[in-house]
Amino acid sequence: TALDIMRQLLDGLAYSHQNNVVHRDIKPANIILLDGSGRVKIADFGVARIDTSELTQAGDVLGTPAYMSPEQLLGKSVEGRADLFSAGVVFFELLTGEKPFIGGNITAVMHSVLTADPPAPSQRNTQLPPLCDSIISKALSKDAADRYQSAGEFKAALKTLLGQSKASPAPKSVTTTNKTVEKPAQPPQTKAP
């Protein structure tokens, strides 16, 4: 499910950030679902930055604009909260099948990321509980200080959502970028965080 993918993604980001590595290009194409196991791997650390490295500097703009944080688009110094913004974009897309920031070209997409408030996910998928809207709103805050401060904090919000969603029925399918994936009759068993 979307929550399982996000929880594993955030675990991977927490590990990276604890080791001073910022991925800088979190997007669906870099989240690999391993066949049959339900496990998630983060791929393509090609534009990652080690916090103590001087190989890339403020002013370098690397990544995929629709998933990049405002500070990353502006060429400012980035840290783990930039990855959490990107994870928020991925979560929005997992829940709705759409990107939160759109435009007819790269410049328009970048302008949208920098200036537009994303729509509430529940406007795009009416089966979502209201808590999804507040989780996405915080994750996609323009100011890094207003976002989740760590992957663990983001994951805790998802745990609250999971508890809430067990009390209400989940949608029968989740639309992702180019396909609809049917949910299994029984959700996969996962270990408690």
C-alpha cells in the first residue's frame, strides 16, 4: 500500500540522513519495489551529496523539478528536509495519481513548486481521510522549518494515519503514475516500527 511504501522510503531516508547523505532526487523512478517481497529500495544516489563534501555547492541545481524542494530549485544549500519535501510529493502522487505541482514546461513547474499551494489530496481522491491533507500540507511546506524535521517525524504522522485508516475502509485500488494497482484482499503483514 501507499503507507507501506512511504514508511519504508522514510526508513531509508532516515538511514541516509543519519549518515549525512542527502539523496536530492527522490521520485517514483528512484523507488524500486522488489517483486513479491513488498520491500522498497531507494535507487540512484548519483546526485546525492554527503553533508561534509564540497563536491557540489550551493548554487548547483540537481534533481527532477516536479519533486524538488523550493530551496533546491533556488540553488540554496540543502539537507535532509529537502528529501522529505520530495517524499511528500511522492506520497501525494501515490494517494492521488497526480503530481501536486504541474505546468506546461519545466519553468512553469518550478514556478508552481516555488509559489503555488498544492491542492488537498482529498480533493483529488475523496476516499482519503482529512488527516492526509494535513500530512501532505506539512510535508510540502515551502519553508523547510515548517516541514517535518526528520524522516522519523514524518513516519510518526503516517503511523497516526495508519491507525486512523484501520478504523475506516481503504480504497480498493491506488492509482500510481501510469497504472492502477489492485490492493490485495488482506494487507501484507508488516513489523511495527
